[in-house]
Amino acid sequence: MTKENPDEKFSFQIEGKDYIISEKSELQKKDKDKKIHAPSLAIGAIISGICIAVIVFGIDNTSTQQQEIIEHELIEKETTPASITIETFFANSSPILGNPNAPITLIEFGDYQCHFCNVYFENTEHMIIENFVNTGKVKILFKDFTIIGPDSVSAAHMAHCANEQQKFWEYHDILYENWDGENNGWASEENLLKFANQINLNVEKMQQCHTEKRYQSTIQSSNEDAQLLQLTGTPAFYVISNNDIQRLIGAQPYEVFEKVFDSMLEN
């Protein structure tokens, strides 16, 4: 992967095609009053501590507003060249939400304990589904980036187990509907099985799947995909259409996604 500009674009080739990732964010100083603390994942040599990215965004040249919209981990390690392929984006993911033939793919890297992932779920995702997924313009994939704690991994694993009963997205939704903080027990195994029962999943099969850790390697591989893409926090999004890939960092408002989608549909 070739880094064109450290703050804006990455370019690389997949199967002979040139791809450019444009990042729609700028880093500004932190708003200390809204800081959410979370432990970072042990990847390589990790510095203990928390960093929350503060992103300033503007739409149609209107005034910008400072917000904290991402859970962030701080990593210190040597970067070695690695190959980004189309599988980096699409493998180790959820089933597709929407029309598989939709011209735009929205990929979210998320953590079910992540505060700002929940903000995105509550404030933005339902409008994207209503206006772009249900109309056949966008399809959505979810990929795990479990940076907060062991319960993040357990929740992610249960979601994959739910997919065995064709209810990944129903379980995904009930997790965020019951979000109640970070590393405080709301995503314990007992509660995760209660959520499964609430959406009429076979709880015995869910427990067996979870005990056997059937999807542990899938979750780990998705985490490695996130690291390969140089992600350090959640949520992070990739919007893909033809040879155009744009990266959105943090719980951006609906209007930011809408602007990117409309631009891609026009082209």
C-alpha cells in the first residue's frame, strides 16, 4: 500500500486496479468533558492508556462543529509492508444487509461495547437503511474490531453464532439496543443468552456454538484486517463503489454518509 498523504489519502492496487481511499476527517484537540475511557487491545507493543479522536466535519461549506465520535486505541509498533486485497474489506464479515447487487457497499468496523458505535446505531444507521439500503442503493457489511475488552469478543462471537440461525442482524440490533457502557457486565454470557432468547433464537444451540468458539478465528482475522488498514479505533467505515473507496472515521452524522452515497451514485 502506498500512502499518498498521511492525513487524507491512501492508494493501492487490487487485481491490477488502482484504488484510492479518501479519508473524510480531520483531527483537532480533544473535548475533555466528553471523554470516554476504554482499554486498548493488546496488539504488538501497546501503550497503556486511552486516546479519543476528535473529528471536525463540515457539510456544504457550513460552519464546523467539534465532536468526539470514535473509540480509539493507542498503538506503538513497527509497520511492515502488507498486501491489501479485496478480501481485506469483504472477508471475515457479517452476512450482507440489503440487496447483494446494490452499487455501493458500506463496511463498518465496530465493537459492540463501543460508545460511539452505539451513537451511530441510534442516530444514523436506521436512516441509511431506510433511505439507501431498502431502496437497493447500498448494502451493508459489519466487521469486528474488538478493542475494548473480553465482553466485546463474546458479543461479536454470539452475533456470528446467531448467523447460524439466520439472525445475525437481529442479534446485532439487540446488542446495541441493550448497550449500557463499557466493561461493566451488560454483555456477559448470561445476558448475551437472554438477548438470544428475546429474538427467539435456539439458546441451547447458541450456547454450544459459543462454548466451542467456532468463530474465534473469524473475529481475530477481522481484527487483523482492521490493523492492516491502519485503523486504530471504532467505528470506522469504508464506502466502496467501483474503483472508489472512501473512509469515514467515527460516528459521523447521517448527512456525511448521504453526501458520499449521492456523489458515488451520480458517478
